[in-house]
Amino acid sequence: MTATLRNGAGDTRKRLLEAAESLFIECGYEAMSLRQITAKAHANLAAVNYHFGSKEALMQELLSQRLDRLNLERLQLLSNCEKQWPDGLGPAAVFGMLFIPAFRISHESVGGKSFMRLLGRVYSDRSPFILSYLQEHYRPIFGRFFEAFSRTLPQLPRNELGLRLHFGLKALSGILAGEDMQKLIDDLSMGETINDGELLARLISLISPILTAPFGSPEQIRVIEQVLELDNATAVASRDAVAEPTGELHAAPGVLEWLKEGRLAL
């Protein structure tokens, strides 16, 4: 009888964690409530209080259970790569050290399917609770990887590197939060048969230029200023008359399909 009760309690705890993860991925921390969690888990509020004590403690348990291992493996991979290649491999490789352990975990049969979306949601959620969690638990990891990026890009001032990393990781989290892993693989493969190395290289190649592209070169500034001037002139003209369509727009091959499937928003 006692074993049966323990098993039942364990099942309830597991269902609460799974329900919290699903709702967090879909809604974010602030938008999900304990009532939603308990309804999805087929449990009651007393079960949350019994197993965790609060919504915050439930989320702490969930994030620790799912992310602590990832961060340990990231740090271990970084250490191993630094020993193997003491002269460094460039910023794309450091992005790889961040992303490859997560990619591997996402292939696991238990919990893997939703892992990348969970990771993306954690990085993109702006609730005070999640920001506080990241500040407390990710500071050592971010510090180690910041120094690794800094060694590969010694020409960048540290404040500029921090800004570039912020936007690079935000871009990556946006990709991960909005896609399940299979859909991301399908999009990046573009109908080709590619291996994991090629897939990861394609994803990282979309993000790593954020760290290396010229930062406001004179030519870029000149072109953007010309576009701004033209936009101002267009805005003035549009106040005087409604512009008539000048012709039919033609989308590039594949774009219409992406629009229909909801994979591209204009």
C-alpha cells in the first residue's frame, strides 16, 4: 500500500512538472497560472503545495532538472576544446560549444523533443522570475563563454562584444522558441540530405556574423541615410495622395509556400 502511494505521488509530481514545462513553452512564465498547470496535470492545488510549495518552487525544480546538466556539459566541452586547441577556433566554434550539447540532448527519447523550445523560451522570457533565475544560475556560464568569445575577437571592445552577444543569443533564442526541432531541421536542410555537422554549421552561420560583421561602417551609414531620406520623401508624398499599385509583386520561389504555411510573417 505504501509503495502504491509513493508511486502515485511520484506520478503526480511528474505530471505537474510536465504540465508546467508545456505551458511555460507556450505561454511564458507570467501568463501561466497554477490552475492551468493543475488542470493540465489532472491534479489539484494542494498537490502543488505538497510537492513544491509554490509556482516559483515548481519552476525552480523544472529549470534545474532540465538545464543544470546542459550547463555542466557546456562548461566541460569548453574546457576540453580549450585544451585541444589552445590557440582557439574562432567565434563560430564557440557558438558551437554552446549549442552542440543542447542539440544532442534534443535528440534524446525522453524529454528531447521539447528541449530546444524550452531553452528558447527561457532565453526569451522577460519575467522578473526568469531573469532572476538566469542571473543567479547562468552568470558563471556566461562569464566563461564571454571570455572565450573575447579571446577569439580581441579587436572588439568588451562592451561592444557584450552588445553583439546579447543580440546574437536573442536571435538564436527566437529561432529556438518558435520551432520544434524537426521543423528546424527541415527548414535548414532545404530539401537536402545533410548530416548533423552540416546542419549545425548552417544554423551557426546565420548567427555568428552578428559578432564579426562591420559595426556601422561609413558605407553602411551612407546607404542607410539615403534610404532614410527616401523614406521621408515617400511619407510626405503619401500624405497628399494614396499611391496606386504600380504592378504585380512577384515572390521568390518558395516564399509563397512559406507564407501559406505560416513560416514567414510580413
